[in-house]
Amino acid sequence: MAAEKVNDQERDNPEMVALREEALAALSKAASLAELEEARVAFLGRKGKLTSLLQGIKDLPPQDRRRAGMMANRLKGWLEQAIDEREKELRRMELEAGLRGERLDVTLPGRHVTYGSRHLISSIIEEIEDIFIAMGYRVAEGPEVELDYYNFEALNTPEWHPSKSLQDTFYVDASAVGREDVLLRTHTSPVQIRVMESTSPPLYVIAPGKAYRHDVPDATHSPMFHQVEGLAVDERISLADLKGTLEFFAKRMFGEDRAVRFRPHFFPFTEPSAEVDVSCIICGGKGCRVCKGTGWLEILGAGMVDPNVFGYVGYDAERYSGFAFGMGVDRIAMLKYGVPDIRYLFDNDLRLLAQF
Ligand code: PHE
């Protein structure tokens, strides 16, 4: 701040001493350039306090004017210099505050980024896809909201079949879609029909996706679950091809020393049909808690495509034969990774999701 020495002349003039004190206080109070400008106007502006004081000098008695004029001008000079200095000070403070705000500490640890990961079910589906793609299959998809025709009728499933009942199948409200034959597919098998309708043999496809059944959720049931459907149609396809294909798959998926076992079963759209077991992926077949002592785990249904199904899609059943299978993805995931409850897969709980 400018020299603050009070000289004799000023001491004579209490008005100027007061003005000087007042100005000093105003300058140090000004905390920004805008406030400093306000203070400058208050003293040196057109109607400022010092300006009016200077203007008043001409009204003094002539013998006092010279001295008062000198003093007032000195005060003005002092004040201008004080404002200048305060301005420099404020600019320096603003610059420092700005630099402080922009300071970059390159030694600080980085911000942690949490990565998402693929859902276990998606990974398993991709693993299954890779195994079949390596055998020359392609991947197909179909709608989850299906027509009765694709889900049941063209799959040779009679009107009276229990899986068609309201207890087992979610039907879409007829008033909403204007027809009574729309439902959530109960398996991925309707994709077989859609693929055959749009392609001629030979064909080798798998179709992963969601399926829906009117089940009460418990540790092993979920009204929404996942399947991978498989379909091969060509000349001279036999049950041996089905067995070899599934054996190759089981070894790739679960380990080289896995075996498969076919148990006779019934599906309307395959003949003959089988339920297929894989030797227990936990105990290898000796018998354990997971396979309930049997040494085997049931993971899919399969069979030779029923010639009636070829009739629905216009394939020549004399020339072509084929096999189909459908496996439960959720069950495979649970067995392979020891997930004790199917509902854990769909809870969106990070304690499960973050493990895969
Ligand atoms: N769609 C059958 C099911 O969901 C499985 C299956 C598919 C059986 C293909 C035979 C052939 O149970």
C-alpha cells in the first residue's frame, strides 16, 4: 500500500485525513477487481468523494485555496497509486487461485474403472456356439413370442398334448393381438421349423435363446430359461451321427473323458427320441452328490426328426433324414460352475455376476 505517513499539512485537515482512512479501508476490503472498481468510482468517479472535495476547493476563501488544492491533489495522487497497487495484488491473487484450481498431480492414483463382464449364460451359449461352429453349424434365431403353429403344430404336437395346457404355457392375451394362438415359446424347437421353411437341405444349425414355461420358481425351475436347439438335415443322417455329434460336444464342453448315454424317451417331433446324459462332470461317473450317486447328468433331449415334421415344411422324407436336440443352458451353467439355485442367474446380484 502507498506511503501512509501522515504529514503535517494533512494533520491540519481532519476531513482529508478521514477520507484517506476511509479510502484505505475500502481498498483493503475490495476482494475482487470488480469490487476495486466500485471503490475507485466511490472516490475518484464523477460523483466520487474525492472528486467532490476537489470541486469544493473553488468555494473556499482565496487564502486557503492554494494549500487545500495542493493537499487534495496529493491525496488524489496517493489514492491512484494505492488503487494501482491493490489491483496488481488482486490480479496476482486471482492468478494463484486459478493455478491452484488447475493443479494436476501426476502422482495421484488413477480413478478406478469397474468393468462389466459377460453374463455366465451368454458365455456358456458362446462356448456351445463355438463347438458347433467348428463342426460346420451356423447359428439361427427365432422369435420368443411365437405362434402355436411353430411351437406345437408343425412339431407334430397334437392338440391334446399336456404341454399345450394353460398350466404349462404362457398365452398372449387374445384381445391384445386379435388371435388366440400367440404364446411365449415353450422351447427353442420352433426355430427348427422356421429354418427349414426358409432353407433347403443340407442344413446344420443351432439356435440359442430364451424359452418360457408356466413354472413356479424354485432352485431348479424358472419361468424363463435358456436352451440351445440343434438341427442337422442331410442325406443318410443316422442315429450314429447324432450320438457322435453329442459325444464330441460333451468332450469339448466338459472334458475329454466324458461319455454320453442315451435313454429312450418320447418327443412328438422326433422318432426315436432319447434323453441324453453326460457322465458326471463333478465325479467323472463314480457317483456324487451332484449326480445323486448315479454317475450321470441329464442335459438334453434329442432324437431323429420325425418324418411328419418334414411333411410340414415340404422336405422329401424319403431322401432326407435328420436329427435334432435341445439342451438346457441354465442347467449346464449350474452344473459346470456349481451354482446351487437357478434363480441366482437372474437376480442381477453382483456377488454372482462378478465371479464370471
Ligand atoms: N424341445 C425339447 C424340450 O424342450 C427338447 C428337444 C429338442 C427334444 C429337439 C428333441 C429334439 O424338452
